[in-house]
Amino acid sequence: MASEAVKDFFKRLPVMFLVVVFGTGSWVAINGMWVELPLLVALGIPEGFNLASQLVIIIQVANIGPLTFTLANWWAPKGLKIEVQTICLVMVIGIASTLMMVFFWDVTSVWNIGNNIRSTALLCLAFFLSIVDCTSSVAFTPFMARFKHMYLTWYFVGEGFSALLPSLVALGQGVGGDICVADNTYKEVREIGNEIYVVNCTSWMRQAKPANFPPEDFFWFLFCMMSCSAIAFVLLNVLPIAKREYIRAELVQGIKSSNSGSGVENHGMQERSKGMTGNHGTIDNISDTPQNEVVSSQEEELIPTPSGLSKLQYAYLFIILGFVNALSNGILPSIQSFSAGAYGLNTYLLAATLANVANPVACFIVMAAPSMSRLLVGVMTFLGTFAGSYCLATAAMSPTPPLQQEMTGSVLIVLAWICVSGIFSYTKATIGWILRNQPDNRVLLIWFGGVTQLGSLVGAVIMFPLVNTLYLFEGYYEDACADYADNMYVSCDGVMPTTVTA
């Protein structure tokens, strides 16, 4: 039995890999923009740190993409599924936008409003990238509904990598931070008591850390990730090994198996298959699947149609989903620089990176031990909210949060952000798993994406005026030359041996 399970795993491994690569294209572009922001500011982009708040608005305006998809799906003729065409379109937009970002990210122009210099190309391309990423929330998950249940979790793993991989590349790039460098050395005559001494002095200045490679190379990396995601999507649609993992292949095999039985059993199976097809169902027309692409009856069994949850239970799951996304995608990201940044740049970068590591790890846990417990969803939401409250409290107390100069403070804030990312990722993946196992799951997964975007929008709208208009949060800026601050960034390191008597 164990050997059969191992063989089955390795048989499905290529499809798992393609699903993960496909998932990495979901939010890689915007996540990449966020982690590259410190370097863009250090290189003198006109918007400076205000670019962050402008990106928040751009991302929310880009929700026109998922809104258009949802309306088109609602008005589409019965039985027509538009996620494949939508994914093809957004993939082309994403690849073209990341490629153009390589060459035009630093192109500026003067806007008539205020006669200010703006990064026009960067802002426009960020809008198109936001459309791609926002639309992925409502188009990618319904596409995964055609695959067997286990693959949705692998998709969430890939979605986690869409945040992790750009963060790791940005760390290797050396994004953000200042260093203190010697600006000038000179001799200075000072009178000490009744004697005059000649001392060696050095003036210091802050300077942005030089990056290990320029933004162009980073945007090439994003272009490659989007291209790989698009290639994986094409292969998932055309490869026989991928088509064998479609749910409709399971249905065909069930019918084939029943053909060897009695006529009554065969008729019952056919009636059952008819009930599972139709508009917004999870099973396509079985005639679309060649018989040579259907797995053997010894390996697969027909998955029964679940009874489904009540309206109240669906409402419970979607309310939690919206709340979790409002926190994890809207409220908490807006204050991470105030929360973790108050403990130093190294702590901030560590918290951001390890939080992104926790995302795919949480999805692996869901894959290894999936749960349909709605009580567990509620408990995990409570724990994630508790950790998020600590992050929000430290941001509110910035620039002097508790335990700021102690290792304990840095450890606690890093752990808090890891818990926020991991717990909320687990919660969202579990809700996705529950919905994936319900009747009419394609429509439910479209709602899953829509509620995800709606919750993110609400969170961002709440935080934008608090951060950018009311200025309720104050940032902490670490001074690399703090040791010399009391002497105007000048240090004198000693007395010359030769002295002159007054």
C-alpha cells in the first residue's frame, strides 16, 4: 500500500510542479514592486516614499479587473466558462508589463496637475500589473476547480512562493538601508587647558547602500517568473498527463467501470453524471476527454457529490474570509514598516522575509492534513487576529515601541509577523479547501476570489486615510551615523604627538 502511494505521488509530481509554477504568477508582480520600493526610493524616484500610498490606490483601482470578470461570468451564456480566456489575457498583459518595466521604470514626465515630475511609466505599468494580480484571485482558483481536490492546495503553495521568491531576490540585491561613510578627513587645532593640540578629525555622511544588481535585473526576474507561469498554464491545458488529473477524467472512469456491471448500475451512473454537469458545475462534458487520457479503474474512483453546506455556514465562511483578507492584505501591510521597522531595518527585512516563508509552509500543512472543520477556521482566525493586534499596537506606539532596544523585542515582533502570515494563510487555504469540496464549487471559488478582493479593498480603504491623511503612525528612521550625531557627524580620533605650547 505504501509503495503504491509513493508511485502515485511520483506519477503526479510533474502536474504538482506545474500547478505550483502556475500559482507563482498570481501575485508575483505586485509583491515584487513592494520589495523593490526601498531601492527605487534610494535611487531618487520622484515620488519618494509616497509611492507606497500611491501603489495602494492603484491596486484598488485595478479591482476593475476582477469586477469585470465576475460580471462577465454572471452574464455569460449557460455552460460557458471564461476563466481560461481570462487567464490567457492577463498573462499576456503581465508578461508585456514586466518586460516594459525593465526598460521604462525610470522614465519620468511633468504632469500638468501641479507641474510635478512623476514616474509616469512606472505608475501606468504598475496599474496593469495590479489588474493581472487582482484578477488572478477570481480567475485562477476557478480554473483549478477542474483538477482533483489536492491540486488546489498546491496552487496556494505557488501563490505563497509569489511573495517569497521576490523577497529572497530583493534580499540578495541588498534592498534598502543606509551606511555611514567618511566624507572628509582633516586636521584641527584645539586648545585644551593651556596647550594647543593638533587632532585628526573625520566628517561622516549617510549614504544608501549600493545594490548588488540594478532594478533592471530585478524586473527581468519578474518577467521570467511571469513567463514561466504562463508556460505552466499552457502545459496544464494541453499535456495528457495534466488532463488525466482533471475531475472529469474520474467521472469517465466511473462510467467505464460501471459498464462492466449490471444495466441498472450503468443507468444509475449515467444519471449521476448528468446531475454533475451543466452550468457552473465542476465537470465538463465527458466527451471532451479522450479515453486514452483516463486513468485506470484500479487507480481512481468516482468522487461522490457532497451534500453541501447551509446558507448560514457559507455566510460564516465568507465573512471570515473577508475579515482575514482585510487584515492580511489591507490593514496590516499598511503598517508593517511602522511596526517591524521601529526595531531596525534588519528586523524589518527579517520579519517580511520569514513571514513570506510562513505562507507556503502553511499551505503545505493544509495539503498534508486538510481539514473541513469550520470550528478550526474560527479558532485560527482568533489566533491570527491576536497576533495582528500586537503588530498593530507596536505600529501605533512607533517610533518608541516596547522593548525597542532589546533582542526580546525584535524576536517578538518577528514571531508576530510570522504568525500573522502563517495563520491567515492556513485559514484562507482551509476555507478554499472546504469550498472546493462543495457542490457547484466553481461558482464558490469565484466568490472566494471576489470576497478576497473585497476584503482587501475594505482594509486598504480603512488604512489609507489613517496613514496618509491623519498621520496616526510615525515612522522610525534608523540613523547609520548615530554614534557621531552628538558632534555633527564629526569624530576626532586622537591627539597628534607634536604639541605647541601657548
